[in-house]
Amino acid sequence: MLNKIQNLNYLLIFLVILISFIGAAGLYSAAGGSYSPWASRHLIRLTFFIFLAVILALINIKFIYQFAYIFFILSLLLLLSVELIGVFGKGATRWINILGFSIQPSELIKITIILALARFYHDLKFDQIKRIKNLFFPILILFLPFILVVIQPDLGTALSIAMLGILILFASGIRIWKFVLGFFVLILSIPLSLNYLQPYQKDRIFSFLNPEADALGRGYQLIQSKIALGSGGLTGKGFLEGSQSYLQYLPEKQTDFIFTLIGEEFGFIGTMFIIILFLLLISVCFYISIKSNHIFGRILSIGVGSNLFIYVIMNISMVSGLMPVVGIPLPLVSYGGSAMLAIIISLGLVLNAELNGNLKKLHNA
Amino acid sequence: MFYSDEKKQYSVLNRRTFLLYLLKVSFFSIVGWRLYNIQIKDSQKYKTLSKNNQIDVEIIYPLRGKIYDTNKIVLASNIKVFDVYIIPENTKNINKSLNELNQIIKIDFSDRLKIIELSKKVKKFEKIKVLENINWSQLEKIESNKLNIEGIFISQDYMRTYQFDNTVSHLIGYTNKPNQEEVELPFISNMPNLEIGKDGIEKSFNPYLIGKSGQREIEVNSFGRVIREISRKDSQKGDDIQVTIDLRIQQYALNLLKEHKAGSAVLMDIKSGNILCMASTPSYNPNKIIQKPNKKYWDSVLENELSPLTYRCIQGLYAPGSTFKMVVAIAGIVHGVIDTNTKHFCNGKISLGERLYHCWKSNGHGSMNVSNAIKESCDVFFYEISKKIGIDKIAKVAEDFGLGKIYDVPLPNQKKGIIPSRDWKKKKYNESWYPGETLISAIGQGFVLTNPLQLAVMTSIIASNGKNIQPNIIKQNKEIEFEKLEKYENAIKIIKNSMFKVVNESKGTAYNSRSELAPFAGKTGTSQVRRITVAERESDDFRKKEVEWKKRDHALFVGYMPVQKPRYAVSVVIEHGGSGASTAAPIAKEIFQFTKNLET
């Protein structure tokens, strides 16, 4: 036990804490130089979640392996219950209250998707992977939560689930041509899916294509976040000196647009620093994956790293105008418990996978 | 078999992991490149946009300068007015607040609906104007109830006000929002909402009265809410202006004039050229033009056929009638056509060519010298001498005495009038001058047109023994010495003596208006507004008959006071007043007496 604690990957933990602290600094600034309401709670959550992640790292990986599908089914039920509350209750919702925590099941489901896929490919013999019928189960694992999230409607999360699935399937060795085929199916389905989009989601996509045309409407967020980033320049305006957020030009500055606030106050150097920290964190995940002696650990680590990657890339692309504003937070930096919990717990699983990397057999049988 | 399979699987996994990692690094690079473009390459552009986001420049309007009369009595100033606003975010129920306000001051139901409609459209912290220019007592009622009415906001503003309503309205003018052309004027270029002078002194002195705008830079957030003031440069109050008008005389004269439909009275200080009174009736109330809504009042002013907006003292043109005879007599003396002994016999008319020229006294004055001709206003005498003087010489003298010109006083829209001459007629009608026209001109009829200010200036020049007096409306501290036209001095002395007789000797046309209190000299004038037909003339009593107001003659009087060392010169014109002796001279007398009383 003590041995395990000694062998924890402290670089990973350090990176998580460092990034979260940068987040806390941003939240402190977003509140106009105050710990309340965001920064203090952000740090309290961080402490609690790190503790949770370490515990998760120390439990037996066999247990996690065995319950992988159960976890998935449980989180799927949670997601479904949100839908049902949404249908029978008062309007759409993404949140569910568990033990006083407001939790977004759609964040949790990404972790259990990773677990379920990791177990599936761990169990599957390598020569079986190429069989078409063995695609059915992974696609089902992805499709069910995807559909549930789409009808919420949460375009960003749905997209990130789809991307997560594609990356994991790619990592696990599915033939390239299947991706090419899948890609064409996707392209062909775009016009169809447009019909099912909510009007506000259509607006977002169209405003992304031409933000300046609607400077005070949908394109407004995008222009303002670009102004915040751009006016930061190389070194930024200085901590607490960002006028864009202070003057409330930045929308959702404490959540999805926190990166622009940091970009305004710390400049290009600040944004690059965060990007490099995230790249390092992802690299650690990949390093653990390569080191792992079992497929479960490998897929798990790659999945968690990819999940993190998707968050980061989607968020930064979104605020810098590379993709439509879809509502994805920047993990560990943005204010919000669910995403932070999901990311830190999933990294706890990676820590676990590293500690148990040498195990050959995960079955108890 | 199993072992090699596993090995193969791991090598595939390693390869895929590596590819995936490459993909991620390249994605990170794309994002990094994007941030480089925004934060480094285009940074300047975004910095500018960021600045524009925050800083708003607000203009602080200056307070308009005051206008005083010669004794520092305020004629135009600014009063505090109060506007009542409602701020939607400060009230839970805007409808309730408006209803409560309505119980204090009535607000039309439709206006209340409009305000509620508007409150849904504007930002919730934006104030909406509910009432404008409320007075003190209304303000007091609101103030005492303010705590009970949610969301009410009272702001203070200034409104131009004229203390004496219509007494000096023509001279002072009024202010209003600039029209499209006026917005381009240099002194208001950055203050589009500034009220500017539209007429009179207010207009002439816009650049002085307006002052200088200030500005404050304010930081605003994305909703336009003011966060803080960055810098402030206060506005500079406009300069005050003191006019030469003596409000007491002005008020007094206007009251005299008000007994008639239309007319004017000008009183000048001969020494300085200062205009002490320049009253014109009918006049208008500038306060009613400023206070909105003013449409009803505007329409009534514009529809009034007596045209209350016309400043008759400078814009009313009248044939001077017999008041012009001094000019002709002086021309006769200066050019050696007559002297004090020259006599002409008046039998009521003379003939020139095929036409008869009548004297106002149809049975004639008998033998007349220049003194009596002025005293009794004999027309025939002037017909006779004008034939010898000629129109051009008369015109030259008239101009020397201030007629037919626009003065260099800051009064907009002065009308020049006409002093006819051969050249003038050639230019104007391309016709040569007929001798008969000289005769008509010599009694101040025909082409001759003057405004009342010109007549007052003419009288001042006569009274001062020929000083080239220029009228002045702005009070100045420096003494002004006017140059003397020496060549007229002797002639003027003769004429002044005659003007004394007009008022102070029996048979003088203004003898009935003589004053013991304030002895004055002068000359009556009665100017025809239409040609009198032969039939009318033969009916003998055509002057006594009640004729339609519009067809009656204009009544004029010019004069100066005191007789020795004259100090004041007056001109009174009553439109369609009948005769100068009966209507205009009594007013001149009253004004002189009132002015005399003020001195002691």
C-alpha cells in the first residue's frame, strides 16, 4: 500500500495541480480579484477530487476491470434518468443531484465508455478485431450515450463522445478503411442531422461561419473572446488587468471562456504555457499507456488522454474561432464541478493503470 | 501462436498510439498557430477593438450665457428644470410605479402604455423619460413620495427662459435645436443637441453665449452601463451679454404701442448711439416657443396676419412721409437752393406736366418759408424746392443722415429700405427718372422706404448737429465720439428750430402733444398706403371718414429731447394709425416724459 503511494506518478499529479491553480488564478481574476465565488470553491474541489483520485489509484484494478460494464450501465441509467426528468419535469436539463453534488451524467459517461471499451478490447482476441460483428458492441457503447446526449440537446458533449469513440477505436487497431467508410457515412448524414438541430444550435453554426455579420447576437461571444485574446498580445495586460472580462464583454468568462481571460491577462506566453502543460499531461497518459502490459491499461490510458485532448482542443478551438461555440469547458481551469471531477477521476484511473501495469491477468478466474 | 499474436497486437497498438500522439501534437500545433495569429500577428487590431469597447466620450454641454439690460436686469437666463425618469431595473412592477406617479401628476394612459412598451425593449438600467420640465411644486410632491414609488429618477436640466415674456422678444430672440444646416456651424459642431439662438441677439451672439463644451471619458461595459469616469473636462459657461436696452422704457413703450394693432418705437441715446428702447408690436412670447409642445403656439404665431415674428423696428419698411422733409430742406440749404427767407406760395396743389400734386391741406398754406413749411408740413413748398435740388442730391443727403443703409449692429435681418436716385431707378427698373417722382420723393412717398431705426438715427444726427451717429445695441464701457459732418451744421440749426416749432408753437402739427415736463422737438409724418383717387379728394372729408383699418395711413413721428443739448431721439411708427400728429406724436411725448422722469 505504502509502496503504491510511493510509486504514484507525481508528475501527473503535479501537472493537474498546476493547471488547476492557473485555473484558480483565472477565476480569482474573473471575480474581479476575489476568491469568492469561484476560485475558493475551485480549489476546495481540487483537493477533494485529488484525494478521490488517489484512492481510486490504490484500489485493485481487477475490481475496476470487473465492474467496467456495470459502471457503464449505471452511468447510462443516470443519463437516461436526466432525460426522463427532462421530459416529465420542467424542460431540458443536463444535471442530476447526487449527495449534494450537481453532476452532469454526460461527463461521467465518457469515463465509463473508456472503461467499457478498454474491457471489451482487453477481452477480445486480436484476430477477432477485424471481424465486422465485433464492431457492433463498441458502436452500441458509443451510440446509446451519444443519442441520449444529442436529444438533451448538448451538441458539444455529443460531438466529444463521438470523437472519443473514434480515437479509442483507432487506437485499439480497427482497420483504417472502416474509418474512411465511417467518415463518408458521417458526411452524408450531416444534412439529415441538421434537421434535428435546435434553432439555437443552427444559429451557432452559422454565426461561426460569419461572426462579424451578427456582432451583437450569436457572433458576439466569438468576437469578444477574440478581442480578449488578441488584446493580450505577447505578455498580456497583467494579472487582474484584463478589461474585457472585467467589463463583462466576455460571456461565461468563468466557465467556457476562462481561457480567453487568461490569454488577455497573460498573453501568448500564458496561453502557450497552458497548452504545453496539457500536452505534457496527455504525454504522461500516453507514456503510461505504452508502458502498460495489458490492453485494458493501455486503452484506458489512451482513452483518458484522448478525452482530455478532446476537451482542450474543442475548448481552445471554440474560443479562438476555429470551431463553433458548442459549450465545452477547459478541464481543470474552467469553473464547474462535473468536468473537473470527471477529468481528475479518470486520471486517477490512469494512475491506477500505471501502478498495475505489470499485471498479466485481470480475470479472477 | 498466441504469443506472436500478442506481440503483433502490441506492435499494432504501439504504432496506433504513436500515430494518435502525432495527431494530437499536430492539433495542438494548429491551435498554437491560431493563437499566435490572434495574439501576436493581429494583436494591434484587437487592442484597438478592445479600447473602443470600453471608452465612451460623453459631451458636457455648457451653460448658455445670460443676457442683461443696461441696468443689469436679467432678460434671458437658464432655469433648472426637472425631468422624471423611470429605471426599469429599480422597480419590481413598472406599471405600479407609473400608477403611483399618475396619482401625483397626471400622465396620459397612452403615454403610460408607451413607457411600459419601451421598458421591454431597452436595457433594464436605461432610464426612460416619463415627464419633462416639471415645476417646483410638482417636484416637491414627487420628492415627498419618492421613497414610496420604486424606480423613479429625477434629473436636473437647464432650460432657457425669458423673464419678460414678449417685452424684448424680437431683440433677444429665442433658442431652439439647430436645424440641419446649423448643425454644421463651427461653434456647435460637437454638440448636436445644443440649443442655439435662432433670432435676435441670441442668434448674433451664438459664439459668445454658447461657451465651450466639456467632455468626460467614461468606461462602459458590454451593456453600456457606466462603470467609472476616467477623465473629466468641465464645460465653460458662455459669456454674458449686456444690451443697451433699458427694460423700463421698453416695457413702457410697448404698453403704449399695445393700444394699436401694429407699430414700433425706437429711442436712442444721442451721445453714445445706444438704443434704449426698440419695441415692436405685436410680439411673441419666446417662452412659449421653447416649452414643448409648442406646435399650437407656433401655428397661432405663423397664422397671425400681423406677423408677430417681424421686428418692425428693423424689418418694417415704411414710406417716411413728412419726416423725410428735414432731409430735403437740409439738401436745399446746403446746395443753396433756399435760405431762411426763400418763400413759396401754397394754394393746395401744383402741377407738373399733366399731373396735379396736392398738398395735404387742400385749400393751401399760403406763403411759406422753410421754417413754416416744416412746422405746418406744407407739401407744396417741398415740391417746389425739390424740383430745383434734384433727386440725386436729396439721396446723397438722405444717406449721410443714415437712411437707406444697414447698420453694423448685431441684429439679424435688418431691412435696408430704399433711397431712390436716378442710378437706383436705372439699375432697378432700367427706366429713367421722371421729374414728378422727385416731387413725390420730397414728401417721403413714392419709392422712399425706411425702417424706424433709420428714422431714429436720422433724428439723432439732426439733434446732434450732424454727428455721424451709429446705433449701438451692446453695452460698451468706452466712450464713443462720433465724427461731425461740418457741412450740415448750419442747415441743421435752421431745421432744428423748425422742428421745435412743430411741437411748441400753435399751428405746429404736433402742437397738441407739447410737453411742459419734457419739452421736445420733432416732426410728424403721415404716409399714404394707397393712392387717393380724385373723387375721394373732392369729397373733402376723406381724411375724417372712418376708413377700413388696412387702408388708413401710417402715423409717424420723429423727435428729440431736450430741445437744448438734445440727449434722446425717438421714432414712432403706428401702422395705419391715421395721422402722425394724432397717433404717433402723443406716444413720443409719453416716452420722452417717462425717460425724463427716469433721469431724476
